[in-house]
Amino acid sequence: MKESPEDASTTSRPRRFYTGGERPFDPEDLVMASGHDVTPKRVEAARRHIEEKGAAALERYLP
């Protein structure tokens, strides 16, 4: 049986990573890019870092 587009969106797939900060990203993306586990404390620190540095916060970790 072939999967419909609706079914495909609900299946678990790995997140795609992009290089640079040219696309929107969230604090969880920054935590994962830094190689750490996502925790509330790290997400909050990442949120503050994004507010201060903008896209440069993520570009530090991605080529």
C-alpha cells in the first residue's frame, strides 16, 4: 500500500539540518547543533543566545 502525503507527515522522520542560519531555526535546533541533549535549561540559554546574536548563534556550529 502506498503512503498518502497525510500519512507521510505523521511518520517519524529525522530532522533535516541545513548549513548556515539562512533559514528559520529555533532554540532546540541550536542545542542539537551544539551536540548537546535538549533540556529546558539549554533551550532557555539558546533562546537568549539567539536574541543576542541572531543567525550568528547557529552559524558558529554549522558550515
